[in-house]
Amino acid sequence: MVKRRAVPTITKQHPTAEEVEKFASGADGGTENQDIQKIKSKTLDPKANRDFKAIRVPFNEYEYNMLEEAATKTGRTKLNVIRWSIMRLVEELNKAQNQH
């Protein structure tokens, strides 16, 4: 004989205004994200291993040809050109920000 299980009734709970505010402030970098902010604010090693994140970047044919041309002219790998370009852009943005 088959024993039937009672199906529990699920009551959907709605968050309170306080819970919504706590979640929103955490998403905006409030007190919930202080640990993450501490990690970000520490001094990072620019020569650390590159196993932190990887990004797949799709290129169109024009962009890829420009990347290859830059790599050939500078004697760098395509990946190094991308990294170098990012660092260069950040330096320029920091200089522009400091001038204002």
C-alpha cells in the first residue's frame, strides 16, 4: 500500500520595509558590503598571478585587425596590448581627474 505524504503549504512572505532598505543599502555599498570595500581598498599587487578573473571580449573584424596591428607595431602580444591599453587609459583618467 502506498503511503501518501502531506504536501506542505508554502506561504509567500513579503519583505518588510526595513528588510527592503537593508537589502538596498547593501547593494549600494552600505554596511552590508563593508567587508568587500575593505578588500577593494587594500593595496593590490600589479604583478600578481592572473588567475583572478577572465573576460571574453568579442571583436569585430576591424577591431581585431587594429589589435593585431598594435601588437605587431609594439612587439607585444595581443593580450598584452589590451592590458597595457587599460592601464594607460586609467592613468589618463586619473591625470584628468586630478587636474580638475
